[in-house]
Amino acid sequence: MFNINTLKVYFIAGSQDVPNGDLYKVVEQALIGGITMFQFREKGKNSKKGLEKEVLAKELFELCKKYEVPFIVNDDVDLAVKLNADGIHVGQDDRNVSEFKNKFKGKIIGLSVANREEYQQSDITEVDYIGTGPIHSTNSKADAGEEGGYDLIKNLREIDNEIPIVAIGGITEVDVAPLVDAGANGVSVISAIARSGNIEQTVKGFHNQYKNL
Ligand code: TZP
Ligand code: MG
């Protein structure tokens, strides 16, 4: 199920990230543009909860299936299992990877790893990819921490030559080439896509960056 190319233009969003709250439309445009993976990250201020969140997740999962794009759930193991989603992405402070890997056989597992310390304390044996950031400052996550620039990727790539790495945090098209140069396999993006005036074109713009490498 997991393929390294799915990290190339990895769109992450929840209702809280889109200007008018209409996440369905935004994800549809992003899928038409060619995103390679989608993560449902319904979280924080203005996010949906409970049944409303579940209904939206189901709709988005069905939409992603139509485009054959993997649908990943952020944090919420119960929701991911209930929907039989394609995967889950967890942070360092979330439930242990080993806790749900049994429940979730054959699915995609992503883990946030910001730096070498976090890498060292993580069990990455069951992890398909790590998400590393923030590269730049971001308005999409309140507790994202200090921006680390491209060196964040370089530092992790130096100690692990194999693990697929997707960069995150304030990323726009211009970051693709230097991030790949630093050792990233792809980029994950919230606002540059969710708040774009032309989502389809923006996604294509990200893809074009890979063509010139
Ligand atoms: N984790 C680190 S930075 C970030 C997350 C979820 C937010 C990225 O959003 P944006 O809008 O692409 O900066
Ligand atoms: Mg988390």
C-alpha cells in the first residue's frame, strides 16, 4: 500500500484550515490537481468533533478512493480503525505505534519526528515514513516549535539513509528542490494548498518542481 511516491505532494487539512470551512470542495480540487496522499487532521479551533467529524471523514475517504489516493487519519486511532482508513499519522505524544500496529495490519503508519533526539527515542520499525518539521514558521500548528530549516532533514538523513522522510511546516513550491537535496522524499503541506486561490494549479506547481530536479 505504501509507496515512496505518495509522499511527493502530501496534502494535510481539516475544516479549521480552509477559509470557508468547506473542506470537501478543497480536497476535491486538490485531488483533481494530483495530490499523492491526503491526511485528515481535524484539530483545534473551529474543528469538528464527534459524529460531525466522523461523517466528514467518511465523505472524504470515499472521495479519496475515487481518485485512488491514500486517506490517512491524524491521531485518531479509533476513527482510523472504524473507517478502515488507509493509514494513521501520529505524533510523539500520541498513542504508541506498537499499540495499534496489530489492529492496523498492512496499513500506512506515519510518525512525526522533529529531530535526532526524537528519532532516537522512537521505535521506527513499524513506521512507513517520518514527518519532519517545522522547516519554516507556520500558522497552522500552535505548538509547532522552533523552525529548523532544511538542516532538520539533513540531520536526520545523515543518521538514517533509508527511512522515507516527508518535510512539513510553511512549505511552498520553492522549497521542493532544496528539501529533496537535503534528503527529503516529499513535502507535506497545509496552507499553501488549502488557502490557495487556485488549488488545482498550486498542486500542479508542486509536481512541476519534481520534474526539474
Ligand atoms: N506539524 C509541524 S508544522 C505543521 C504541522 C502539522 C503545520 C504545517 O502547516 P503549513 O500551513 O503547511 O505550515
Ligand atoms: Mg498528535
